[in-house]
Amino acid sequence: TLFPASSMSKPINALGILKLAQEGKVSLNTDVNEQLKSWKFTYDSVTMNKITPANLLSHTAGLPFYGWGSVGRKDSLSKPIDFLNGLPRTGAPILKPIAPAGVTFEYSNAGALVLQQLYTDITNKPYDTEIAKNVMKPLGMTNSFFTVPPPAKMLPKLASGYTISGDRMENKFRLQSIAATGGLWSTASEYAKYVVEMQLAYKGKSDKVINQQMAKLHLTRTLKDAD
């Protein structure tokens, strides 16, 4: 049975970005606007510092929390770029920084949203299939997926959601529009493969996805006062 991983989707997304950085396709410390192709931040007096992929990965980009609700399985899904542009149907405003980048830690779904768009822009291929091929397959997470909506063949394997009163959720579960922020479906044993691989990579004993240098970067706190 697969369960929605919710925000534990973000580390898997981060691993995909770090692999692109290791391959020289993404520069972690360069203005992300120079690397995005389909959308860019509008910098103003609030921003002060350019936002980098490293800022986005570490929740230090000066972005708002930027939450949005899940949608029903019969509802239409908006694309990541629709949220970035603040289209009315998303219920979200145009994404803008609210503080200078690199100064404070502020947990934000928006960072993962931008990183998903960056990953798609760089690979020029569907996000879910590329993350599966380049990250999850090497880890052995062969039943886990980011596809939204879930593939029909996987539906019998997906857990049912329940309301606070204990009733089974209508249509079994709801959908997250943005895969990278909370759209991963996985199992405890498959997600553990990511955890174990990062421990091994950190010690230089494995490099199925990223090398030791990148693993150490992945597991190192950016700001000393960050939680």
C-alpha cells in the first residue's frame, strides 16, 4: 500500500536538483532567473539579493509559505507555472519574495514549486518521469511515483484517506497539484531506501544518485539559526 508522502516529497525533489548540479546542468549559487526558461522572478526593492537554487533548497529564499489546498480527483488540475503566475483558478497570488534571500529561514512550499519548474526547464521532459528515472529508480523506489493524477494501474495500491470523523474520503483520496511540494506516493520501506542511501553517500560508501560531496551539502544546515 502506498501513502501520500506529503512534504517528504521535497527531499526527493532536492535530490533531483542536486544530481543536475553534479552533472553541471544547474548552478546552485547562481541567480535562478538565469537558469529558468519558462518563468522568472520579478525582483524589486524587497528582494535585494538574487535568489539561487541553494536558497530555494534550504528555505532561505525569502519566499512566503505559499500553501494551497488539495483538489478532488474529478477537479481540473493547474500546472506549476499557473501557480507561479497567480492565475485565478489556482487561488494563489503571483509568487513574489517577501524578504531578502539568504538572511533567514522561512519554510516555504514555493521553493519546491520553483525547483520543480527549474527541473522541467532544464531537462525539457515531464517532471514525474525524469525524477523516476534519474532518482527513484537508482534508489530502488520502483513502486513510488510523482505522477499527478496517479496512473490507473497504481490505483488499487493507494491508501484511502479518511475524514476527521472517521468516514472514508469521497473518491478515496485528493490530489496535490504540485508534485514536488507534496505529490509523492511511496511506502515506508521504499522511502527508507532514500534515507539509507544518503547515509552511505555521506560516508562515501555509495553514489547511486549523488556523490559524497553533494550528499554532505544535502545534509548540511545552511543557516545556523535554522530549525
